[in-house]
Amino acid sequence: MILIIGSNHDDVLYYHSIIKYPKEVNIRRGFRAVTGTIFNSKVMILEDVYTSYLSASLTTYLMEKYFISAVFVVGKCEAISDNLPEGSIAVSNRVLFGDLNQIEQVKGTVLGQIPGLPKEYIPSIQLHETLNNFLNHITNDNHFDCLYFSSSAYCQDKHIIENISNDDKILSSHDNIVVDGETAGIALACYLMDIPFVSVKVVEGKAGQKIDINNYIKILRQYAVVGKAVVSCIGEISRHDVLR
């Protein structure tokens, strides 16, 4: 089963519109998901997932209860880098926790790292490449490989990342950096359970700036672009073993 996760209903509306044989399932504590098929692949759509704490917990629970073969994280993100315009598409190539700044830096642990776990999380190479191949045909180069700086705290501006160590080259001036609230938790769960994942989101604007309603409509249109690429990727998974 392939898991598609969004933070609200708009994030996953496209997938609800094309899923076949939808069935609502109760998870726990009032959380619900919808199962069905897309391109003959079993899928589960989960929404209202905010913060890395919740995303890690729910994703881990679902992986233990169901046979999850891959995870797609969809929705909106905000840009830290100046070269990421509104409406562009951010595909994760690295993921970093953005709110782990209270851990003493001992035994090689750096800011943004859980002791004993990686400094950063790398999405599935196969999913990343397959998704980018489809986006190349759809978006006319309007998509970017990005470092996801994932924080449960609202990111006001790029100064929130200044305390992350540059000495280990986790961040660099060459990175396309976006922020969101749930990808790191999902990346952690996928790392622990050895499940491939990728995050692909629409950039809604600069971090900390208010979104104009006209721009929001443009962003919603881009949801369909992302949806087509994700669904095409699911079809490719169904036809070929791209998750080896």
C-alpha cells in the first residue's frame, strides 16, 4: 500500500478525485484515512497531519498496521532560498529537523540531529528520480531539488536556520531550502522502518510572508501538476519495481 500524506484537505483533494473504491477507515483518536486504488495500486490518503511529532507517530503506526511500500508527502511549503518562486515545486533531496536546538552538542551530535540518528534524511533515490522524470515532462523546469528544513515551530524567516551548523556542510549557500512542518517526522519514521519516501510540495511564498489570495489560487492549480506526477509515479511503481 502506498501512503499519501497532506496537512489539510486541499493538499490531497486531487487524489480523492481519482481514487477508485474509496473506503474510510478509522485510525485512532479520531484520525481517519481513505483507502482505495490508483492505477491498480492500493493507496491510503491521510490528511490533517500537522507537526513532525504527529506525522512521525501516525506514520509509524500505519507502517506497523499496514504493509506500506512507499510514502509521498504532498501539500505546501515556504521558501527560504530567494531563487524559489511562488508556485514552483520543491522535491526533497535531503530532510533536516529544524526544531532540535535544545540538545547538548556532545558525542558528535549537531544542532538539528537526534542523538544516535542521522544528521539528515535522504529520500528514496528511485522515487526521487522517477518523480523528477515525470515532472520534467509536466512543469517545464519549474521544479527544484530542495533541502527540506522541517520544523514544528512556525518559521518566520531564514534567520531561524542560522544556528544550524555549517561546519558539517549540512547547509550551504548552494542549497535550495524550503520549510514545512511534517516532512522530517515522516522521514524519521521511514528511516526507522526502512520504507522509501519523497516529499513533493508547492512553494506558496517566502517564509513568514502573508500569501496573497490570487497567489493561493495559482498554488492550488499547481496541486494538480504535482498530483499528476505523483499518480504517474504510482503507476510506474505498479508496472515496474522502481523501489528495489
